[in-house]
Amino acid sequence: MLPRLALRDLVLAVLALWAAAPRTGRAQQAGPTADAASGISLLAARAAAAARAPDVTLARSREEIARAQVDVAGALANPTVTLTTAQKTARLGTGLSLPVPLFGQRATAVGAARSDADAAGLEVEATRYEARWSATLAWLDLWEAQERARLLADAAADAAHVATIADEKFKAGTAARVEVLRTGADRERARAEAALAAAVVPAAAARLAIAVGPGGGGTRWVATGRPDLALAEADLVALQRGTTDHPILRWDRARIAAGAAHVRAEQRARWPVITADVTANWNDPSLPGNDLIGGLSFEAPVLNLRSGAIARARAEQKLAETTAETDQRRLAAALVDALGRAAGAGERARILADSVLPALDQAWRMNEEGYRDGRVDLLRLLDAQRVRLETRIAVVEAEAAWQRALADVERAAGVSLGGGGVHAP
């Protein structure tokens, strides 16, 4: 039986190696099972979410209901057939009643239903837009978690390498025992951090699976490629034109139109529906022959003028107008905020990646060589290692923050920043 300490080291080493292994290699080792990892790029995740995210599926179902409601609103009432008989008069009486909406009740009801269907169709587009934004953030979370796990696995390997150097120096008599203990503890800490980072990745993959919807591969997603949202200087002109064509605002305007259509339909419903009545009496001994009687009937709009229904329709129209005004202000403010955050995060990511990290990488290599040769003490080497790791993680975090800010920009502006610039979603 393995000692407890050796068993823990083995488990941590296996987790660290799993986190550092190539993505494609892990997917191939898993085989074609139900839990096999499936790679997905940011572009593919956004497209999948727009097509089959849960909220998009629900919005499409609501649109189908709204489209079916047009036929319901346009359906004519069935005629009523009456059959009667009597002992002393007609042996057989037949009657036919047919309600006929002569004053535009049917047309306005159909118009209101069509307005609702149009609004439901635009709701699908707005929901696709939100689903794409949610999938973008979920993919960035997964990508950041994978990169963090990879960097911490590399750091664990670096810590193990330094511990090996310290052990070799101790055996050669050029280093104290304390350096072996210190580097050994640092190696174990790095392994534990790498294992923890690797354990976070499946949770981020599960959140992405919810955002992109069912189907399309295994149950565990792996973010492939790099985030590629971009905002050029020339694109700012297009963004500053406003958000009047935003999918959410188009949906708001459609709901305002639907509210007005419902007000007209309720007002028209106050008009009475004419009912045509035809009655035929057969074999009436009190009459020289068969008798045919015709007439019209209608509801007298005296006690109910539909004031409550009209007030409700007007309130719904007012709510839609207020929602549109609120969304317009919210999107405009969100665009200014997102543009500012994108500019700051992008500049930070560029400086860290282009200026800071290369210098720290070089300093780390110089300190490692110096420690091996005895020119640099252990504390300086460990400090260089720590700063280098923190900066590498900061670069990933800065790039992810920059991409999240760009995702907020396109969400607020109603455009797409993927594929080389600003264009319609």
C-alpha cells in the first residue's frame, strides 16, 4: 500500500498532467463516448446559441402560438340550427341563425392578431441577440478557465524544475537543506493550485452547454481558438450613429403597434354583431301553406361599452411606449460604458502582452540560470517566478475582460463585431 503522502503526490501529478495535456489529445483518449469533449470556437458557439439556445426555442414557440392566433381571430362564428315541433301549429319548425360582423370587428381583430405575430417574430430576433451575447460570455469564461489551468500547470512544472535544481545543488553541497524544503513546498503548492484550476474548467463548460443549447457533440465543451471580437477606429463612427435599429428597439416598436391595434379592435368590438335569423314552419294547419320568417337581431350596447377592455388595451400600449423609451436610454448609456471599458481593457491587455510579459519571461530565464550557477539566491528566483506567473494570468484576464467589454459593445449597439468589423447581426 502506498504511503498517504506518496498517494497524494500521485493524485496531484495526474490532475496537473491532465490540465496541461493538449485538448485534442484528451478528446481522442476519451473516445466516442457520451462524455467525450467537443471543441467549439467562439464563432461556432455564437451561431449555435442564436439557433438553438433555450430562450430562442421558447421564443419561436411563442411566435407559433401568435401566428396561429391570427386564424383564431379571423374565424367566423358557426351558424345555429334550430328544430322545433308543436301539437297544434307547425309540425316542424326549422331555424337558422348566423352572426355576421358587418362593422369591421373581424378585420380589426385579425389586424391586432397579426401585429402580435409580427411582434413575436421580432422577439425571436431580440432573443437570438441576447442568446449570442450570453454564449459569448460563457465561451470567454471557459476559455479563461482553460488558459488559467494551462498556465498553472506550466507553473507547477516550473516549480518542480526548480525543486529538482535545488535538490541537485544540495547533493552537490552548494545549497542548504532549507532550499530543498522551500522549493519542495512551493512545488506542492503549485500542484494544488493547478489541480484546483483544472477542476474549475468542467463547471465553465457546463455553463457554456446551457448557453449554446442542446445538440452538436459531446456533453463537455472545450473552447478552441482565441477570442476574435474586434473594434477598429473606423467602426466608432458607425456605433455613434445611435441604436435606433437595435433588435430590442424594433421589438419595442412592434409591441407599440400591437398595442394600438388592440385598442382599435376593442373600440370596434363595441359595435353590435348582426345576427341573421331565418325560420321556416312546415305543415302548420292554421296556415294555408308553409311559412318562411326572416329577421335580424343584435346585442344592444347599453350596459357594457367595453370601457374596461379598452382601458386595458390603452394601458398595455402605454407600457410598450414606456418600455421603448427606457430601452433607448439604457442602450445608449450601456454603449458609452462598454466603449470606455473596451478601450481601457484593450490597452491594458496590449501593454501586458507586448511590453511587460516579454521582459518578465527574460528575467525569469536569467534568474533560473543564475540560481543554477550560484549567482542568484533562491528568494530572488522564486520572486521572479511568482511575478511572471501573476503577469501571465493577468494577460489572460485582461484579454478576457477586453473581449467581454466588446461583447457588451455589440449588445448595446445592436451590431456584430465578429468577422472583421461592425456589421448587422
